[in-house]
Amino acid sequence: MSQAALTCANIEVDFDGFKAVNGVDLTLDRGEVHFLIGPNGAGKTTLVDAITGLARYTGSVVKDTAEKGAVELRGKKVHHIARHGIGRTFQTATVFENLTVAQNLDIAAGSGRSPWALLRRRKHLPDTVVNVMEQIGLTGQAATPAGILAHGQKQWLEIGMLLVGDADVLLLDEPIAGMGHDERETTGRLLHDIATDRAVAVVEHDMDFMRAFASRVTVLHAGAVLATGSVDEVSNHPRVQEVYLGTAHPTAPSNDMEPADAATA
Ligand SMILES: Nc1ncnc2c1ncn2[C@@H]1O[C@H](COP(=O)(O)OP(=O)(O)OP(=O)(O)O)[C@@H](O)[C@H]1O
Ligand SMILES: [Mg+2]
């Protein structure tokens, strides 16, 4: 039985002779929140760029689709890849600041409608928009311009825009950067809720967040996969401890796992 929504095989991204991604295999299953971790420059964002068509690569990315079965995404244009259900967020939220929460979602849901129809305020929002607004906890902010939402709420709106657009593989690049504790908790729960019938990949540096919410973890280092498995498996993996978790301050901005921690995690 395979629940694989996305299967990457032997992905290589070459920037003028420098292999930023060097032979990565990665499987994203429905039902899992799969964390991609690794030091700065490990190739995490470049891998996401490759999957979403923003970076040229060799190898293969196969998406399981309801309509057409397995579809090879390599060589397809960015918007075709999105149409096959691959949704992606960037670290800075890209919502329409002057439009309301409901309008942002309505537009993201409305591929195929004319620009005029999209901008018209509608009395009745489509069910998908109403449901997703509830799921991302922004029903009370339906009429609020996105520009004045709190930081966390913008990220949730952006995730909501992928959901109404029918993405079933979500690739989120550092979704909790800049969030406070409560917003992180809410986001972690949201990711699991979303992953019930989708695959969710999260690029993250925050080890506490990873430990709390990862169903599976893949550790990248120098463009290659160092380990993949449960939080415990990767935390106890000798090479991971050596090159990543075992260093005093592996990567980044927030907090972190001390070596002692890693051994007992
Ligand atoms: N367009 C590019 N041209 C040349 N080198 C690049 C390009 N984009 C990224 N790189 C290099 O590829 C490597 C991987 O970068 P990438 O941004 O994927 O790392 P990352 O794991 O996302 O790191 P971070 O945690 O800092 O976001 C780095 O050495 C980076 O400098
Ligand atoms: Mg990155």
C-alpha cells in the first residue's frame, strides 16, 4: 500500500557546477507532516524550488493525481505544477493586503472566473471558502483587510489560499518564523488537521516545533539526505548528531537542540 502523494527520485540541482541538491530521494505521504531540516545552505529551499518548477533539476518528481494517476512534473511550468495540486508558501506571506480575508480566499478559489467577477464582493461565498476560513480560524476576520492581520494570521490565510486552490501537497518554507508561542501551537495543530487527507512538508529550523509536530523528518546536509525517519530516529542518528544537532548552534534564528537533548529526545 502506498499513500505517497509525491515521490522525488535522485533530484540534482546544479548551479554552475555547484550541486545545491545532490541526489535527493524524498517521499511525501498523505497523512503526514514531514519536516525538512538541516543547516543553512543544506539545499532545503532549492529542493522545494525544484519541486515547484522554480529551479531546473535532473531526476524525477512524480505526483499522484486523482484524475491522471502518476504524473511526472519535471519540465512542467510553474502554473501547471500548481494545477496538479502542489502548493507552496514563501517565508514572507504573499496575500493581497488591500483585500479582505474572504476576498483573498475567494480569488484563490476562483481560477477560471473573470477578474471582474473575482473582485466583485459576493453576498454568498462558495462553501469551500467558508469551510477553509473556519479551518484556518479566520471566520471572525472575514471582512478584515489582509494587510492588518497579525503576522500569524497572514500565514494561515496564505495556507488557506492553497487549500481553496485544491492543493493536496503543501510545501511550507519556515511557516512559523516570527510567530509567538500560541501562534506556533495553533499552526502545528492546523498542519496536522490539513494533513489528514494531504501531504504537508515543512522546512523548519525550530527544533522544538519539529519535535512537537513532525510525523516524519528528513535531514538534509550539503545537498544530500543524511537521514529520514521519526523524530527519535533522526535525533539519535550518529551522523545527524555529528553534523547538525551536535553542533553548539547548528543553524539558525530560534532556540535549539543541545547535544544532550538530541540524545534523549
Ligand atoms: N540561484 C542560486 N545560484 C547559486 N547558488 C545558489 C542559488 N540558490 C541557492 N544557492 C546555493 O545553494 C545552497 C543551498 O541553498 P538553499 O537556499 O537551498 O539552502 P537552505 O537549506 O534553504 O538554507 P537556509 O536554511 O539558510 O534557508 C547554498 O549554498 C546557496 O548559496
Ligand atoms: Mg531556505
